Amino acid sequence: MKKANFVVSGAFTLFALAIIFLSRSYPPSNHGVPGPRMFPLIIATLIIISSVVLFINTLRMKPEDDVPVDLTSRNVLNVYITIAGLIVYITLLPLLGFITTTSIMLLLFFKWFSRYAWWKCLLISVLFTVGIWALFSIVLNVPMRYGVLI
Amino acid sequence: MLLSVLSSVFNLKIFFFIILGVFTGISIGALPGLTATMGVALVLPLTFGMDAIPGILLLIGVYVGAIYGGSISAILLRTPGTPAAAATILDGYEFSKRGESGRALGISTVSSFIGGVVSVIALWLISPQLAKLALRFSAPEFFLLAVFGLSIIASISGNSLAKGVLTGGLGISLAFVGIDGITGYPRFTFNNINLLSGVSFIPVMIGLFAMSQAFTTIETIFTPDQVTQKVSNVFPTKADWKVIFKHAPISGVIGTIIGIVPGAGAEIGAFVSYGQAKRMSKHPERFGTGIPEGIAAPEAGNNGVTGGALIPMLTMGVPGDAVAAILIGALTVQGLQPGPMLFAEHPVLVYSIFLGMFVANVAMLVLGLSSLRLFVKVLSVPKSILTPMIFVLCVVGSYAINTSFFDVGVMLFFGVLGYFLQKADASVSPAVLGLILGPMAESNFRRALLMSEGSYGIFLSSPISWIFLILTAITLLGPFVGAYLKKRKAQA
């Protein structure tokens, strides 16, 4: 947890510094009425103070409270692969179309996560995809027709 | 108006949506890893094309059902379906070990109903009065109310105050993105047209609550699902009814009060009610060994939170918990602004929500007692199939709000961020509450100073402002004073 806290503290400090840097050109207060940069500066300052407090508290943390955070085990690697798969899916979605992309994505995930036969995975993925498409496209009138395929 | 409210709730279409919501909610709540917040976030996109009353009541049905549904897996599997059911494990699982899971589930069902009904009555009695009071609020009072809400969120968020402030600050910062409402100046838009109208907060919520939770489930996706046991004799015995009637109403009141406090959710309501029942008992040592009080109190307490959380949300636009924050999003999508004017301009809608919430609790009782075996079967749906389906629902749900793929990207980004924040033991709830309360604080702060031509004295000019200032000071300083007094007592 110590390492994770240091990373959180550092990341949020950088985030707050970016807010301060970006808001420096925003119009200032006018006749005592705060301009658009005042609140971002207040919140960025609060974030920096909290990051410093977290950093100091973590330095004082007792060794027995330092629970390691799992970021590299096989189980967590599965999450990273899933995230990568979803990035590919979301990129291809508007290009290829909802039914094609979603059916393939679901088929691959079902096959990876479960022990069902290919045909069962394919059947569930197509049925679920078409069901969701029909619900949003036909019942809820959300435009779901995009991409070169369907 | 009474007739309008009755006719808007007591019709087949609305009943269908309420029952559908409760059924979906119980199923989602029963499944470990799927929380009430996640359920409401996933169902929210379905309401975009609906009228306000059926849409909101569908979501409230999911909320009520999910908070109760969490007890099913808590009792049967020793795994809380939702965090709100964590306290129910302590005694609930002991019943299952004795082969009395049906009895435990019956106590849980009836207690949840009583807790829920108590909270609806409180919602009905308190909200109109509070809304009348809130009508007197002007910009300074709303600013101080938002600050009070933010101070509570920070102080109760998870194990670390600093992390709560950090995620709350992240949420507030997100609300800066877009064209400034007062000067029209674009902030943090990076010349991206998608950011001019700000970050749409529904994809952020779907990402933080649903997608990140699905990622966490992936970590255990190859762990075999637990086997469930058979459930029978769910109707409580005469002795159990006595216990339920003794503890459930009190716990319902406790849950309602906790629900009213911005940021305090059903999990806290359940644990505080459990603690109170233990203190009231002549035999506190029996708690944890499988006694009806140990189920009745937390279950009535967590369902008591449901109505309580809606009180500040409907009357002042301040969410009582993360689900109430999503409901604010649902109302906004319908073109409605939660707050005192909602009571003045849309009284039929407000009272239909009250009545519909009561109907949702009745539906929960009936479904719970009649169809528990069906919900137990839901537990056998493999997560290997369910989790990828949740991915699709998250993607479609975040796309549907503005038919924008940019929003889908936003959802995935916050899903990943939420996953890593949870890994770092940082609660994501303050981020969403900050996203709602931040703009409320900023716009009213600046409006107040415009009214006073820059004089900060305006924030001290009314008794209501003073009340909020004192409450904020107590909230922020209370934990430090308490710790100091405890230390002194220990030294003495």
C-alpha cells in the first residue's frame, strides 16, 4: 500500500499542477467577483495539500499496515488484457458496426473465461448482441446503425 | 392533485416498470460483485427514451430491490451481494450453517420491507417541509450547503480522509471542463469540440461504478462459482415476527437519518443499526451466532437508507449517496432540476415518486417471499458469461446518452481509473458526489459575490448560512477533537 499511496500522491500532485498551469491564462477576478480561474486554483491547492498529507501519513505508516497491492499477478494481468481487448473493441465499433464487433468481442471473452463449446459461446453472444441492439435501436430509438458492416 | 398522483402510479404500465425494476434490482443485488449503484447505472440508459415518472420509478425499483437482494448471497454464500449487506453476513450465514437459510431470508425480506416503508414515510413527511425551507435559500445558502455536503463526503470516505479529498477533488475538477456558465469562457477544453459542453457525468458514473467493478470481477473470473443451497420455509415464525417488529422500525429510522446525511450510504446504515440492536439487547454476546435480531436490524437499516438518501436529493439537489447522484443524472436527462423548485413546479412527479417508492417496497416484499428460489437460481449464472455482457451494457449505455463514441471512451477511461483507485483503497464515491456538488458550490459562490458586489459578508448574512457554517465546522473538526479527547482520556 505504501508504494500505491506514493503513486496516488504523486499523480494527484501532477494533476493539480496541470490545473494550475492551464488555468493561469483564464480571466482573473473582476471587482471582487471571482473569475473562471479562482475555483480551479482553490481545488488544485486542496488536492496538493491532501497529496502532501497522504505522502506524510504513508511515510509514518507502520510496517504491519503496509499491505502489498497486487499489480502483477496472473489475475491482474487478465484485467490488463481485458482492458486492451476493450480498447480494440471500442476503436473498431464505429468502423465495423455494433452487431459484428460486439458478437466477436463477446465470443472471444466467453471462450476465454468459460469452458463452454464454441457453438454455445457463439449462440449466446449473437443472441445477446441482437437483443441489446433491438432494445436500444427499436424500443429506445437510439441510432445504432453505424460502420461498414452491421 | 391526489387523483393525478394515484392515476400516474396505479396503472399497469407503471406497475410493470416498478416490478421490473425491483426484480432486476434483486437479481443484480444477489450477485456478488454487482452493487446497487452499478445496477442503477446500468439500467439508467434504458430510461432515456421514457417519460419521467416510469423512468425514475424503474430506477428506484432497482435501487430498493438491489439493497435487499444483497442479503441473499450474504446469507447463502457468506459473500455480500452489495456492500450494504456486509453486516447481514455476521448472523445470516450462521442460519445457513444450521440449514435455516429460508428462515433467515424471510426475516431479511420482511425487515427490508419495514425499513423501506419507514424511510418512505419519512421521505413523505420531511421532504415537503424541507423543500419549503429550501425555497428561502439563495446563492450564499446553496454555496454553504454544497460546502457542507463536500465536507461530509470527505470525512466519511473510506479509510483515508486524504484519499477522500483527492477523489472528491478529481470529481470537482471534472466539472470545470467546458464553457464557464457565468462568463462563457471555455475551460480545460483543449480545443476539443466534445469537451465544450463539459464531461457528461453519466458515462463517468457508468465507468467508475459499473466498468471498474467488472474489471475487479475479472480478477476472480477463473475461480469456480460457489454452490448454493436449497431454500424453504421463508415465511417468518411467530417468534421471528416479534423480533422483526421490535427492531426493524427503529433500524428503519436509523437508516433514514443516515441516508439523509450526504455521502453516507446503506453500508453505514446497516452497521450502525446492527450496533444499535446489539446495544439494546439484553444478550449482546449472542450477536454473531445466528439470531434474528442480527438480520432484522441491518436489513431494515440498509433499506431505510433508500428513502433517506432521496430527501436531500429531491429537496436541495444534494445526493444522499452514490445512487441518489445517479438519480440526479436521470432527472436532469428528463429536463428536471432536483431542488425546491421541483416541488413547486412538478408536484405530481414528486408525490408519484413517493407513492411509487412505497409500491416498490411492497413489490419487493411480495417478490421476496414468493420467488426467493428463483433469485437463488440467479446466483448460479456464471460470471464468465455475465461480466462480458456488463461490458456491452456499459458501452451501449454510455453511447446512448448523446449517441457519442467520445462518451464511450470517457466511460472506459474512468472504468480503468476507478479500477486502479479501488486497488489503491481510494473510494470512488466522492468523485461522483464532487462532480455534482462542485459546480453547485462554484456557481453559487460566484453568484453570491455578484449579488454582494464582491463582499464576502454575504456568506454570514442569514441564520441558515450560520447553521451550515457551524455544521461544516463540526464535520471537519469533529474527528480531530474526538481523537484528541480519546487520547487525553487514555493518558489520564
